[in-house]
Amino acid sequence: MKLYLAILGAAVLTGTACKKMLTPDEENLKSVEQMYTDPNYAQGFLMNAYRSIPAYYDNSEYATDDAVTNQRNDGYLQMATGSWTAANSPVSVWNPSYGAMQYVNLFLANADKVNWAADPEAAVLFKMRMKGEAYGLRALYMYFLLRNHGGFSADGQLMGVPIITEMQTAASGNYNMPRATFAACVQQIYKDLDSAEANLPIEYSDLSNVNQIPDKFKVATQKTAVYNRVMGQYSRQLFNGLIAKAFRARTALLAASPGFQHASNSVTWANAADLASAIIDYKGGVSSLPANGYTYYANAADIDGLSGGNNPSEIIWRENIQTGNGDQEAANFPPTLFGNGAMNPTQNLVDAFPMANGYPISHNSSQYDAANPYKSRDPRLTAYIIYNGATAGVSNSVILTGSNSGTDNGINVRETSTRTGYYMKKRLRMDVNRNPASISGKNRYNPRIRYTEIYLAYAEAANEAWGPTGTGSHSYSAYDIIKRIRSRAGVGAGNGDAYLEECKGDVVKMRELIRNERRLELSFESFRFWDLRRWKAPLNETARGMNVNGTSYTPLNVELRTYQDFMYYGPIPFSEVLKYNNLVQNKGWQ
């Protein structure tokens, strides 16, 4: 079978050259069989699968109650305001995910035939590692497909997506495959993650002693040099066993949530808590949650000190380091800092930050002052959001956001100005300079999985399974996790976090607190859109703002949300349903 590799480049098509250009030379055609003697070529199929992993920062907050955008043609804005259809779905991951799985399935079908290395011991390890990566990546894509496209059919069945574990070709048979059940998809994800963990180390690191080699790899080699060549530091940021555990925990949390309850789905909150706890235990328990993890994006010493593919202590998996970068700042700095101010946090989100004493601003004990609303608030508010009077940028410039502020940062002054009275600060480095006269970038990375996400997953699941202070078979509770998360941010430090103590005797109150902590800690990290849906929480909270001019605070209704009830679940792409009559659409999207 010939594989035509398309290479796009600059070219000038003339009448006489077209046929020559569009017909590959024979020496440029590669067959599957060439994988067997060219391990780099074989690994290339796996590398192609990595390239389609959904972005961690997808800006789906624009379609929630946490933010709006000043980019009026943005797909998420249009989706949230009435233009979401099965034919126009910014959250679809259908085509890139199945495309990536084609590469994975081709790789798995041929990996055993590849001559991975001249050293037979290294060859065995290479085959194990890369097959483990492939199984893990297939599970990853199935998770995102299930999250984004799983849902209920018109007849009330909880459905997933088609399960495809073999490469599809024109000659291989039927493309018109039905959707598997949600439960079957969960089991397929678990099965692939089992295979990944069986072939991968927990993390990639160089070993100094043969006794450190995990038993499952000793059948291949008892030489540290060989092990380190394949499973050592140079493989960091490839899929590993810890990442597999994290995706297992993600899948269980999704499946245990209210939005996916059905007789066919047997995943419980206790299952989800147990799976998350495996990662917390590996990290070292509750106290090992990194103290500076909530500002991972701005911890300059951690970021600038990264080398050898290692991770900051907050990070399970990340993308590669980008050096001298200022992309996030260019997109999101306020106009006077030479940014486009794209992400505008809402008053809804600002109101979700408690006081520094830990009480919600609506609580009688909060000491909230509506005439001075940003005083004595949760320190994460200042870390994550630029509000009127806050400072930002390399010179700690004061940012005034009122419509009468006399600056371009004021509400709706320019196309790049805020619409809500707020700008995003999270994800940004304040030491980046976007001034064209002295522009300079800094190092950064995009996360894929943070430890904080997993700790919050345990808290949510443990509270539902065993109550706020129940521990199941573990040594810590939901209460313990939330206490650690809030205390590291400086919340409730002066009063023993009295509000948390108030909540710990009530599952419902603790649920609300945990969900709010998740909202804050994972804000602007693309979780809110899907959390609202799996919780079956209200989707149509009007996005609000605040126009601050001097001592005048004027609330604003900025943008309506117009979701319909069936939009708790994303659609199967219209083009796929049109082509394949066995592909049943989710209820309401017909």
C-alpha cells in the first residue's frame, strides 16, 4: 500500500508544470512496509498523533458565564449567542481525533514488525514504549470524543462514539459504523490505558542502578544504559504511565457526573475518587500539592529553570517550552500594554472569589464592602484578573477600566478594549513587554495536566461518595484537599477558614464550595464549559460586567446566553450524520 505524503510549500503553478507537480515522483512514495526497516519513519506516525491533541487553552470560557471576548467574530461567542448547530460547532473534535487514531491504529498494526534498534534489548524497549504511547493516545482521543460528543439519543439511550481500533482503508469495509454506548466507550478507554500502563514507566527518568529498573522492563534489559536510552530523560513529555492514570481519573469523573447518569453506566463517585487518589498518593499526599501551583503560569524561577524535559512540581504533563514568547500577552494584555484584550472576565466570575477571610461575598460574615469591592479579597482575584485600579505589565502600570477613564483600557473605548471592565491576568507573564519600541518575550509552556486538577477531582468525587470528611479507603477527605487548596492561596488564614468549617458538615454546602474552588483554580484553563454541562448546572447566566468610574460602580449586562436544554451535550457533526445513516444524532440536534 502506498502512502502519499503531502508536503505543502510555496510554488507557482503553470500550465505545463501542473501535471508534474501533482504527480509524486516514485522515489517520494513510501509504503507501510518501509516502516519495518526505518524506525524513524515508523515513529513519525506516532508523532503525527501527538500533533492533534486538543489545546489546553482553547478559550471556551467565551461561551460561559466566566468571560466574554471583544473578538466579535469568535466562534465561541457566536455559539453562546445562538449560532451553535451540528454543522457549526467550535467544540467538535471529531475529525482531528479520528484522524489521529488512524495514525495510531496503523502504527499498532505494524509496530511488532519494525526493527526498532540494532541492539535487541533496546529494540524490545522501544517497541514497548511506543506501543504504550499509542494505546495511551488512543485513549486520550476517545476521552475527548466522549466528553465533546457523548450524550443521549432521542430514545433515551446514553451513547458514546464509534469505537475504531483498526485502521480504516477504502478496501477494509464499512465506514458506516454506529455509535457505541457511553459505557462501552469508557471501558475501551480503560482497556487502552491498561495497555499503556503495562508498557510504560510511571515517569521517564535516568536510573543509576539496575535495581531501579521496574520489573516489567527487566525482561528486556538489566542494563541502565539501555533502559535510559529508551525510558530515560530524553523521552520526557511523551505519554507515560502517570498521564495514563490522569486520563483514567478524568474519564471516571466525567462518567460519574450527574450529566451522564443512566442505568447502563456503572461508574460511581467512589470509582472516580479512588482513581484520583492513586495520583495524589504518588505525589505524596495532600501536603505535597505545590504551594505555588496556583500561579504556575507566572512562577518565573520554575519556568526559566526548566531543562532536560523536566516539569515544574505542579505539572503532570506539558507542551514544550516556548522561548522568548509573548503570544498570550499580545492576545490578552490591555490596549495600553499593547495587547488585544481578548479575554474579558465577567462580574459573575469576580463575584465567585471569596473574601480573604474565606467567606463568600454574599455571606453575613464576609465583611464585603460594595463601595470598595476589591479590598480584602481572595488573593487569587489579584493573581488572575486585572480589575479597575490594578497594576499590570513590566512597569506595574495602573489599569483603569471605566468607560470614562480617559484611557484605551476603558469599557468599549476601542475594539481591543474590555467589554466587562476586566482583563485576564492568569496565563500571562507580567515581565513580557509588548511595546513595539522595546518588545521582549519570556519563556513559557502550556500545560496539559496539572496536579491541582486531580486533587480537585478527588475532592469532588470523595464528597459525593463519602461526604465532606469521609475518606473511603484513603487517609484524606474532600475537606482535607479543599483546606490545602485554599490555605496555599492565603484564604481563611486569619480565622482557621471558618467558612470551610461551616461547610464540612453538609454535603450540599461542600459540593458548592468544591465546585467554586474548581471554578477559581482552573479558571481560563478551558474547564468551565464542560463542567457546567456534566453538572447539569444552569447554562444561561447572563455575562455581567462592572463600569467603574471614580467611586461610581455601575453593573452591566454584557452578553446573553441562549443555550437550549439539549445543549448540555455536543452534537455529532452534521456532515457525518448526513454521510452515515447508522450514526444516530444526540437528542435535539436533528
